[in-house]
Amino acid sequence: MYFSDVFWQTIKTLYQVEQLQGYTEQELAQIENMYGKLPKALAEFYRTAAKTPALHHVQDTWITPQQYQEHPKSWFAEDMLLLLAENQWVCCAGIKKEDLHLDNPPVYVTEDNKQYLLSAPTTSTFISAVLLYQAVFAMEYGFDDVLWLEQEDFETLEQRFEKYPYTIQNWLSTGEITCYFDDIDNLVNVWDLDGEWQVLYGAANAAAFEKLSAKLADLGETV
């Protein structure tokens, strides 16, 4: 298994869903007939959670098996199988065709289908990091502005919160996107922007959001 039960429980809590929905073996087989055998980590995501509607009501777009079938040439770029598209198609992320035989291959980001930058060392890391940071956009209780931190405040944030062990790089020209928390029902996204840090945060309920906001109240400033 590339994703633990604890991780999926976290995702259900953050997206406020009782049950995750996945694709059937028949649906996955149709994709494999088109593109060849899928990496095991990607197939596990598809089987377990990728059909859950809440995961698609967020900022960026997961490319789904239905889209592969309906528009096969669109989602299979020149040399990669696309997984995620930025909401205005500024950049896309995917697995290189040459790596599809691997169980848990790296994921790359491209803005022009010519230059590819490493986003995550494994598919499972990429999926986990994206599911976490996108959860902020699915939450009913979210900070409706952007908080900007400098070095000292960022270091304080790191002391106050736990860090999830998944990050992605080079998405929308960020150095790194990391997610923090102090309970399963809240989330703090931190975007490393070369010496400045952009923060978005949210929680699964009003009480958790109030607690989280108080913990961040003395950090950074909005612009």
C-alpha cells in the first residue's frame, strides 16, 4: 500500500466526506488498454479515492479516467500522462511516458511541454501533497485572504504546528508547498516563495477554525 488508512481518514475529515469513492477494475482496465499498465501508486489512488466528488471541487483539476477516455490525446501529452492541471492551465503535472512501468514513479511539472521540472520524487508523495493542500479550497471554514510571513514568523509557525511528510515543488513557480496541522480537522498551507512564505488555512468546522485563527493571529500580515 502506498497510502495508509490514517492518511485516508485525514482526507475524509478535511474534505468532510463520509466515504471515499474509487474507480472499478473495469474502468482502470480501459485506461490501461489505452496507455499501458498504470503505476501501482496511481492505480491505488484511482481505486480508493479518485472518484470522490469533493476532491474535484477545489482550485486545480485532477485529470480523471473519464477524461482520459473522452479526450485521450489531450491528457496524454507528447511524453507524459497528465495528472493535474492548474485551474487556468498555466502548468500541468504528470508522469513521463518512459516511467509508466515503475511502481511509484516521479512526477514532473511543465508549463510549455518542453521543460520538465521535478515536482515530487514519487507519485504517492505528489498525490498526497496535492490532496492535502487542495483541501483548503474545499473547506467551508477557510481564511478568505492570504497571509504573508517573513523568516521569523515562518520559524514560529514551524514550532507551533506539525508538518505533513509530503511536499511538492515547482508548482506555479513556487520553491515548495508544505502542509502543517495541529489536529486532523485543520490545515495550514505554506508556499515557499524564495524567502517569503504565503499561507492559506482552513478547518473542517467553526470551532476548529476559530482555534486555528487564534494560533496564527500574531503571525505575518495580509496584503
